[in-house]
Amino acid sequence: MTKVLLTLHVLAAIVAVGPVTVAASMFPPAVRQAGTEASALSTVRLLHRICRVYSGIGIAVPALGLATAGAMGVLGSGWLVASITLTAIAAAILIAFVLPRQDELLGQLDARRSVERSGTMQLAMFTGVFNLLWATVTVLMIVRPGSTTGA
């Protein structure tokens, strides 16, 4: 059962978190381009939809991760506690800063208002922090400090 849970956890991370990190990273430059090209607005809408939908699906990642950790008996491990903490911070950044800022910028484009470059730069910063946290969690999941795999 552990192998099934681990497989589902990894697949959920790839399928759900991967698209969010890529789409969120592409969003700020797409907004800047949409400010000059009306045809680019559909790309901005698509990227925003990807971020919203896949972030909802992404809830499966920590749920399956906790189930896997329980099955493996590692719930108290430091690397797992750190990963859970970083995942919670990444989720908070996505919910509190990235998605609302995307909504705001998309609203400005829909209203045909100009978008300040500083607004897209701020969103790019939050997105970069979100992506860096996920990269750190991924490294922790692979390396697992103190693991018995010999890695």
C-alpha cells in the first residue's frame, strides 16, 4: 500500500503542482504582452485558469503525502516536518498573493486599463518565492536527510 500511496503522491505533485508553477511563472510576462497585444489576453486568461484549477487539484499532494508518511512511519521526521511547513507557506503565498494578484491584473486588462510594470514584477517575485519553496520541498522529498536509502 505504501508504494501505491507514494506513486499517487508523486503523480499528483507532477500533474497538479507542475502546471501551477509553470503557468504562474508565465503569467507576468503574458500580462505585459497583453498590454500591447489584444490577442494575448486569451493567453492570460488561460494561464490564470490553469493556476486556479490545478491549485485546487494540488490539495491532493499534501493529503497523499501525509497518508504516505503515515504508512511509512515517518510522520515525526525532521525533513517531513520541514516539508510540511514549507508546503503550507507555499500554499499561503499562492492563496494570499499570487492568485489574488492575478485576478487583479486580469481585471485591469479586462477593463482596458494600463498595467503597471511594478505590478507584474511584484507578482513575479511572489511566484518566484512560491516556486522556490516547491523546489525546496522536492529536494527534501528526494534527499530525505537522515534517510536509510544511502542517498
